[in-house]
Amino acid sequence: MSIILNAAVNMASAGNELDFDPAVVFEINGHYITETVTTTWIIMAALVVMSVLATKGMTMVPRGLQHFFEVVVDGIHYLIDSTMGEGRRYFAPYMTTLALFLVFSNLTGVIGIRNPTASLNTTFVLSVLTFLLTQYYGAKEKGVGGYLKSFFEPIPFLVPLTVISELANPVSLGFRLFGNMLGSVVMLGLLYHFAPILIPIIPHLYLDVFVGLIQAFIFVMLTMTYITIGMEG
């Protein structure tokens, strides 16, 4: 690994620079709109259009997009029941949206588009949403008094550590997804840079498809787990 990194540094110093920053697509009033933002917009629009088409003219025997979304929703319901407990399927709309967005975002590298999740801005915002949901539903389930009291358990002396652990959750959640997806971008960039003639199909299958799907699953499962702990812990 050190040989590859040294070679990349040497080539950059020789004027053949390796650039892993998101490209600027266009500018609005002095604000640069990067590939990360535009790809996120496209994914959001695609999910909205797919949702409208899937729920238009629904039939008892699902077909096409309706069948796809019903399979996804059934899977999310199973995960919620097994992770968060029965009776909490009201989280399904958010978890389904989160899962679909992450899957689409993580798989954009397959078609040669930079993953939005390879940007810390994207992953950190999603992790902050998880943090806010955890605190909100924790306070809602236990009451404000019970929620604040949980920080003093089991020993009031450990309150600073409890607060730090709560704040560390969104940080670790965001950096985990960001680090894995950026690592995929860097590794594929190095492969294309040093072997431009070859088509690294196997690295794409692993770094984009396998890692992308696994990281989306882990993020959704950790989101469910943190919210459940906040409500019951």
C-alpha cells in the first residue's frame, strides 16, 4: 500500500496530479455547485419520480415499480420488527427513504459518477438526522424528565462520558460511511490512473456494488439501533 501511495505522490509532484476532489459542475452567484450536489439532486428527483409512478394505478397483484417498492418496504418492515420491535413501523417511511437514497448514492460509481456519500457533507448531515431523531424520540418515549435522568445513570459522576458517547455516535456514523466510500473512489482512481487501458470489473463489483450495499445496510441498521437505544436505554 505504501508503494502505491508513494507512486501517487511522485506522479503528482511530476505534474501528473491525481485529484480526488469532487468536480465543480457550474456556478451560481459565486457559489460553486459540485458533482456531489448535482448527483444528490438527480437521485432525489429520480426517487420522487419512481415513487409517483409506483403508486399510480396500484393493483392487487404488484408489477414493475410497485412490486420493487413493495419488496423494499416489506424488507424494511422486517428489519424494524426485528431491530426496533413490533409497533414501530411508523419509522418505515424514513428508513425506506434513507435506504433507497444510500443504495442509489453508493452505486453511482458503477456508471462512472462520483458517489455523493464520498463527501463528508452528505454523510455527516445524514448522521446528524439520526442523532436528532434519537434525541427526539428518546425524550418523547421517556418524557423530558426521564430522558434527562438517563444521562445520570448509573452514576451521576459519569455524565460527561455519557454526553461524549452520545455526541460520538453521529461522528462515527458519518465518518464510517464517508471513509469507506471515499476509499473506494481513491482506489478506483488509482487503478484507472495506473492501468487506464484495463477495465477493472472485479474492483468495481467489490468497491462499488458490494461495499456500497453493505455500507448502506450498516448505516440503516445503526440508525435503527441508535434510535431504539435512545427510546429504551
